[in-house]
Amino acid sequence: GAPPGPGPAPSSSSCASSSCSSGCPGPGVGCGRRRLPFPSLRDYGFCMAALLLFCLGSLFYQLNGGPPHFLLDLRHYLGNSTYLDDHGPPPRKVLPFPSQVVYNRVGKCGSRTVVLLLRILSERHGFNLVTSDIHNKTRLTKNEQMELIKNISTAEQPYLFTRHVHFLNFSRFGGDQPVYINIIRDPINRFLSNYFFRRFGDWRGEQNHMIRTPSMRQEERYLDINVCILENYPECSNPRLFYIIPYFCGQHPRCREPGEWALERAKANVNENFLLVGILEELEDVLLLLERFLPHYFKDVLSIYKNPGNSTDSIRNSVDVLVSFKDS
């Protein structure tokens, strides 16, 4: 006989079924593509419960001091690309400008009142008030200048440093030049204030005049200032009217010599480095300008000054003394 002819062609469905069942990679349709199983209600509930727990945990962390540290680390990682940045210190907070202020206060020019105000303001506004226990050393050697500038520059910013000291040139020693402020007064009024301060101290009631002038005889301590001037006592024949200039001229030896050179250098430093030089006789206007120019430091200073009873008795006493000198 004749060879058997080809039988009927199998259907495509049977081919696909046989190929898939036999495991061969034939051309059957759908052999390698299986539909994923649809999640059950139990799986769906488990996912929702995990998401709810995560949200509650995040809320708990925020209510107790902030988000988890790993989220902060993740945000830091995504915002930076290098390993050192990822593992380095967090970025510094944005500081006010200027963040470095120096008040090299002139003696007997209302500085005690301003320092008392600064202590209140530093607690209220959170800036770093840096003071010094050295009150009578205004002229510094080169090494002393370098050491003081180093100590000031490493203070936590924003800071306001205050001390009786002649102008310091930070840039000369490689430091960032801060913004300077100061207050002066009529030289004759300053002489009068210093005359009585040496004899009787200040409004604090302390016996600091005994420490400053322990060898002063009683007749000299109670000497009438008119007699002192008219009879040319040494203290009154040289009233040191030049005393204010070196606070703006600086540490150069020629700044201590009364003359045109020291005056011109002081004027140049005022123009280049001082944001404001106020006048004590117009203290309220000075405080208003400081509040406008340096709000991060002096916001509300004028209201505190005008209402000392809301702050401390010390400011009240200090204000009373300033008023008495204005009226005298």
C-alpha cells in the first residue's frame, strides 16, 4: 500500500496544551507567560496594616523630637553625591548678616547701660554675647592682638564681642573683619563722668572706687571740681580729651600721640569698618538705629530701655544716672 496521508492538523489549542504540558519550549502561545495571582483580602489587609503602623510611628517620632534619624540621613544622602558629604557634619544654619559684631566700647560713654541691654537681648534673641573680664588694658602687643583676635574669631556665631579695647584690624592677622559699633560722648562730659567715677564709683554701690584709687587722700577725693580746674591740679590740667581717638585709630603707636595722623586714621577706620558710631547725648536715637541696622541683635532694645521696670532694676539705675548727667 500507499503511505498513509497526513492526518488532520491539530488545533492550535491542542498544540499549546501539549507543548506546555510536556515542558518543551515550542511555539505554543502562552507557554512562558503566566498571569500573576491576584492578592487575597488577607494580603491586602496586611499591607494596609503595615502602612498604618509606619505612619503612626513617623507621627510618634515627630511629636517626640523630630523624624527618625535614618530619614534625615536619607535626605542628606539624596541631596549630596560624595561620600564625605554624606557622612560629614550637617550643613550650618543660615546666620544673620552680619554674624560677627564688635563693640569696642569707649570708657564712660554709657557702655555699662548698653552691656546690660545686650545681656537681656542675647537671652531673648539667642545670639552669643562674648564679654571680657579685662577692663583696663586697651593697648595690646602684637602677640596679644593675635591671641585676642583668635579667641574672638572662634566664638560661636552669631556673636557680639564687647570690651574696652582700641580698634583691632582682624584682616591684618588673616581673620574676617567684623562689623564694629561704638558710642562716644562730648569729651567734656566724659571728663566730668570719669572725675566723679574715680572718686565715688558708679550706681552699683560697690566700693570699686577704693580699688581704683586706694591711695587717694580724703581731701583729694572730695575736692570740688571747680577748684581742681581753677587751681590747675594735674588731674584737671590735662583732661585727656584725646582719649576717644585711639578707640578708632587702632593699635599703632602713633595712635597714642595726639595729632593729625591719628585723627585721620581714626576717621578712615570709622568710614571703612564701623557700621555706626553713636552719641550718648542722643542715646534713644542711637538705639533706634541699632534696632533698624542690626535687628537680629537689637530688636526691641528701645522699648526695653524706655521701660526698665519690665527688665531689671540695674537698667533703671543706669538710666537714672545718665539722665542726671544730662541735666547737670
